[in-house]
Amino acid sequence: MHHHGYLWAGPKRRFDDDALRRPPHPEPPPAGSKPEVIQRYREVAAEFSVVDLPPLETAYWLVKPRTLVRGTWDEPKEAAAWLGERLAEYAPRFTAEREWDTTHLASLTNAAVERLGWGGDVSLGFYLERPAYLSLALVTCSPNRAKPELHCPCRHGGEG
């Protein structure tokens, strides 16, 4: 078991494009569907696995290009340390002052260690100035508890 880190920061309006943040339905729209429904399905089917937007379900980061992996760690403490560093880096841009509190940020990092330790995923999001959004995720891999059928994007240690 190991953990991959992901970071996305960008315009809030782009983050809000939920259709590109969820996997396409396993069945295409039925014959006779409106052309715009068919077109939207095709767009999502083609783009979901390659678009850099954070997926609605954290485990689906694993189907994204491996170039989006910001780090891979064998130990939960190492992965959580990366998370803590990113939180400290972005905290001055958080729109909610209560989220800047170092005690709060430390509690998020400590909770990540615990969650990763039992094989869970971690997903955090923060509104940033301008309006922008920050998404941070740590995804447990090989296997992932929520989606064990998803393969490792990096084939870490020969696993997959």
C-alpha cells in the first residue's frame, strides 16, 4: 500500500463543472436522446480521465494521467507531511480566516495520518481569493478501499 498526492488550484467556475468531475455513465444515452445529451456524454467520456479537474469521488484520481501525481509515499506520515506543507503554502490565500489557524491546519494533517493508516483517502478543499479553489487529495493505492478495481497510475513497486 502507498499513497499518491494530488493538488489542483484554479478558477472556481471551472471547478464547478461537475459533469467533467464524475465518470461517464457506463451506458451511453439511448437512441433518440437529444443531440445535446449525446454530445455531452461523448465529451465527458472522452475527457473525464484526462482532464485535470478533481473528481467528485477521491479514488477516481487514480484514473487520471500520472503526470498529475505530485508525490508518492509509502508511509502515511510522509504523505501527510506533504499535505501539511501545501496547507501552510496556501493558507495565506484562504478566504476564511478561521482556516489559517495553525492548530486547525495541524489537526487536518494529523487526521490525514490516521485516515491513511487504515487505507482511507483524504480530500480537502478551500476557497481562495479571486474567486479560486484549492483541492488537495491523498489517495491510497494498491488497492484503494473505495474503488479496489482502479489500478495504480504509477505502477509503484511493480504493483498495478
